[in-house]
Amino acid sequence: MEKISIELSAPKEKKFELGDQMIVVDPYISLSTRRILIQEYLSIFLNELDDLTERYLKAKNVFMMIVIDLNTNIDISNLGVDAILKNDLWNLLRGHILNLGEIEKELKEVVEYALKEKEMQKSIGYNFDRVSNKISDLLDKVSDTDLSKEGIAELFKKLDFEKDSINEIIDPSKVLPKPRKKTNKNIVQ
């Protein structure tokens, strides 16, 4: 098969009016912007300091604001999420960005993968492997220790450090699910 050279041009900017303003949209989210979107979304969504609903809403809103900031001529510094949604700006922009649906699907897959990975790290098997590796490393260190008084003292320091390291891995609060709170709904009078 004979190869040919082709020239590909970037999609042209799209424009639409919103009130008396001309909105300019880059219809393609670049790879660098995609990376930013995924990193920001994950860092917010996987942060367990907030409840799930709060994390989801924050991540979704940050995603929207990044797209608007990096793919339009809109200055978002004085623009709130409520104003964007009330004026249907987000839906108008969605129709002008060609690969937004693809990125949202990709983001969903990345979140699912990250959640599975996080769950795996809490599993007993994963932590058992980590403890086994620590013990193997510890045995290697012991076999290399000289048996003088100083060598044995150094060995006890290493053992104490490794004990703390192993305890951190097998901390039950990191492995076992948290117990559910009892509510008065379960009590029959």
C-alpha cells in the first residue's frame, strides 16, 4: 500500500452571541487541557474529607469552569457556577465543543478505575503482600548484620523501625470497613 501525505487543520473557532456578547469557542479540548481536567476532577472527587455529594458537585463544577476558562474567550474570574447554569451557558457551550462527550466518558472510566484501585489498596491481600515484602526485606537485613555488640544494637533499631512500618500497613482502620452508625429507626418499641 502506498502511503500519502495529508494536511490536517485544527477545527475553526465557533462563535455565537449571548445577549450582546460574542462568545468564541475552541471546539476541541486539547490533550493538555484534558490532562488538567482529569487531574483536577480526580483530586477533588477522591478527597475523602468531604461527603460524596459535595465532592461530586465540586468536581463537576471545577470541570465546567476549566473548560469555559481554557476553551472560550470568557473571563471566569467574576462568573459563578449559578450564573452559568441559570443562563444556560454551559449547555450552549457543550453543543460547540466536539470532543466534550468523549472526555466525559473517559473521565467516568478513569474515576471508576481510581475507585477500584483505592478499594484494592484497602484489601487484605494487597496489604498481606506489602507485609510479606517488608518481612523479606527485614530478613535480608538481618542476614547481613554483624553479630558484634554494635551490630546487634543496630539490628534492634532496624527491627523497631520495621515494626512501625509493618503496623502502619496492617492498621485495621485502613483495611476493615467502618462500622455503620446505629439509628433509632432500627429499634422497635
